[in-house]
Amino acid sequence: MKARIKWLEGAAFVGESGSGHSVVMDGPRDSGGRDTGIRPMEMLLIGMGGCTAFDVMLILGKARQPVTDCVVEIDAERADTVPKVFTRIHVHFIVSGDGLSAKQVERAVRLSAEKYCSASIMLGKAADITHDFEVVPAQIR
């Protein structure tokens, strides 16, 4: 896996993935940025959320669970002093579908957290990571 980060100006950078996708990152105005992009530490949380959501959806799909939606909400705290690492991360899954098994959702979240999500497991070396979930009926469209 490869990535390339190119400075644009001030505190702005463009990150390019090895698969050819790009994202703009920028800092807040008080750090010399113009607030034109996502913060790098926010990218870490989003990456972790995407990684664990991918796992959970794959596991639930293999279990033939009727998922109609999956949202992952993450709340994190960082250290007050440099390096301002994440110290606490809470991951909350909201999984929708009629006839979903709460037991299967719980299993999927646990397997992702403990076995499959490399981003969560890696960040768990520095932060206390907790997970919970709720199962809600499918939305009427």
C-alpha cells in the first residue's frame, strides 16, 4: 500500500492513495490553515469507522441479515499535550432492517473490533476503544 501527500499552501495538503483517489486536508485558521479540508486526525477516525463498518456489513451479509442501513457514529477524545494522541474512542453502530437479529449484529461488531478491523486494533494500542450498537426498524420509503 502506498500514499503520497503533497503540500498545497499554508497548512493544506492533498493526499493521494495508491488506488488513485485524492482528498484535501487542511488545518484550522489558528494553525495557518484556511479550513478548506478535513483535518488529518479526523481522517484517522473516518478511516477507522469505514474499516469497521466494512467488516460489520460483510459479516452481516454473510449471515444473510436484512440490513437496509448502517451508520457508525464515533466520539473521540485526544490528549491535552503533544503528542495529542487519541485517548478514548467510542464507536456506536446504528443498524437498520426489518427482522435483524441483535445477536448477529452484536457478533459482527465484536468480530470487527477484536479480529478484523486493523484500523481499530491499531488505534486500540494507544486509545481505549469501546463499541456499542442499536438495531432499528427499516425506514419506510
